Amino acid sequence: MKLVSAWLRIPFWQRVAGGFVLGALAGWVLGPLADTWFGPLGELYVTLIKMIAVPLVFFAVISAIGSLHGQKSVAALGGRTFLWFIVTAALAVCVGLGVGTLMQPGAGGLSLAMDGAYTPRDVPSVAKVLMDVVPANVFYALSGIGTKVNAAGETVLAAGRGSILPVIFFAGLLGFAMVKLGDKVGEARKLAGQMSEVMIQVTRFVLEMTPLGTFGLIAGLVGSYGFEKLLPLGSFVLALYVACALHILVVYSGLLLAHGLNPVKFFRGAAPGMQVAFVASSSFAAMPVAMRSITANLGVNKDYASFAVPLGASIKMDGCGAIYPALCAVFIAQYTGVPLTPEQYVVVLIASVLGSFGTAGVPGTAVVMATVVLSAANLPLETIGYLYAIDRVLDMMRTMTNVTGQMVVPVIVAKETGLLDRQVYDAPVRAGVGVD
């Protein structure tokens, strides 16, 4: 027990980094034997992540949408706020896909050296993807059962062929039904929230396996292919930082300018929230500072801010839920030598935008979201474990992007609805006011 306690006292990112280093050393020393001995640890970790993805997203989306019941004072603003969440998330996905395509962070990876372990599945047309968002059988969708065409040309059921999109669609319907029915389904709403909390705790349990999973994945990778296969990870870090910076400085600034607002004044006022987000790597930890920043520094109505910022911390994450999964999809396609088709680009866009709602703030959001998007796009999931080894470095920039977006949207909506005090927005920022 003392050994376990001592292990848990080590910061999580240090444990993951240790697993990365030890795995690389084991692969270097043992060669192909490392994959035989330790590879199953990595495979088990990937399987556990797959296991939690569907129930976590299902209950989180129900809980997030269902919790909108009772927000009557902001009902008129909710739709406008939600629409801007969707628009900025879609733009973030496009930025991630564009940066990944141009910078090619996965070039020089495994190429076609997958030794036949991965066979790309047929990617459906865009029309079929959109049609398949509506599940013909909810229970098949929840259990991961999908369909495939056999050798005789017949459509048959197959385990592991399901998509996450029907799950999100059905969960969203349940959530909106709870909002419509109000107090009649108070117990069901409470149960959904409790189940979401349960799945968050299960996720914490699974993520405790990350150091071991990282060890197994990296040991197998280095043992089979050598150290040169780790080099693209540095390129991925650079690509993510570039994508997030572009989204913040170009997309957000462009939206502010389109609404007649000075971006420089916004970033000065939002700086305290952005700083806390970068250091703490937590949208919820930065939420009080972000709320204070947009009210005291940027002039957003306090009542509206008290609704919009917590809602954003729950369902809006342009960094973790949009840019990162999109960039992961491009990276892994390049890394494994499996080019993305136009249909897969559309699937990544839809899955990233829809899947991000309801999963923000939970532990391991980014890796869960990446798993959801890669599954929807029929891409191999194993490589995501390599990226998780450097997740602490990635998470700082992702979270700052999340929180910046959670401040931009309320400012834009407040400007559109007359809830923005321009005198406060245009006034010089008082030092430290955002961190009271």
C-alpha cells in the first residue's frame, strides 16, 4: 500500500513521461521482444479507452443538455450562444485539418509498415454518413454493433462496426426531451447527471492505466521500428501549437472585428483567464477567472456571463474537442500511410463538432474525443497512445484555446444582444482585476 500511495503522489504527467522513457529504453534494449512482452499492455489500454468512450459521451451529452432546464432567464440567449459554440467549433476543426494537411506532422512515420495489421474499412459517402447519424436501432448503436457488406453483397450485422454519431444524436434527443418535460422528469435528469459522474470516475480509473499503457505502446513501437518513429511527435506538438495560435489570433480576432470590437482590447481583458488556463490545464479551474475577466474587464452582463461561461466550460472546447481530434486524424493518417478521403474529412468535422458537446472538463477529454473521432472516421486507434505520452505539453495550449473560446462567444453574443458595456470594454484594463 505504501508503494501504491507513493506512486499516486507522483504528478500524473510525470508518471506518463516515466512510462514513455522506460518504454523507449525497453524497446531499444529488447528489440522485437519488447513488443511480444509489453505490447499487450498497450493493447489493453487502447481497449479500455474504447470501452469507456460510448457510455461517457452518452451520459455526458444527456446531462449537459438536460441541465439547461430551468434556465428561463437566459432562454432567449441560449440558442444564440449554442449556435456560436457550433460555428466556432466547426471553424476550429477546419483549422486543425488545414494545419495538419499543410505541416504534415505525421510524415515519416510508420508509412506502410503496419505489416497488414490494419486494413482500412470502406468509407461511406457523405450522404450515407449524414443518414447514419440517425440510428435504426438505438441498442445496436450503444453496443457498438454496425453493419457491413459480406462477400455475397449482403448487409449483415458486425460487432465493432458501430459509429459514435448515432449515440450522440440519440443522447441529444433525450436531453432536449428532458428540457421540454421539465420537472416531470426531474428524477431522470438527476439520474443522468449521476451516471455522468459515475462514468467520469470510471474514466479516472482507466486513465490511471495510462503510464502502463504508454510503456507498452512505446516499448512495442521502438522495439519494432526504432527511435526514428518517435520523431514525428515533436512535429505534432509544433503543429498543435500553430493551429491553436492561428485559431486564437486569426479566427477569434476576425469574429471580434466583424462585430466592431477591438481584438487587442479583448486579449488584454481576457489575459488573466487565458494565463490560468495555460498553467492549470483545466477549463473548470480557469472558469471563475474567465467569468471575472469578461465581466470586469470586458463589460459582459454579469447575469448572462454566469450562464454562458459555465455552459462553455461544460460543452465548448475548441482546443481539446475540435482542433486536437482533427489534427490527430490527419497525423495518424499520415503516420500510418492511410490517406484521408474527402468523406473522412467530413466525418471528422461532424464527429468533432457533435462529440465535443458534453465532454468538456472531464479527465482525459482530449484522448476520449480523439478516440471518438478516429472511430467515426475508421482510422486505427493504436497510435493515439503515443500522443498521450506527450499530452501534458499539448494540454496547456489546448486548454488555453478552450477557455479563450469560452470568453469570446459571450462577448460576441453580448454585443449582438445589447448586453455589452462598451465603456468597460474600451476602457484600459485594470491590472489584476481578472484574478480577484
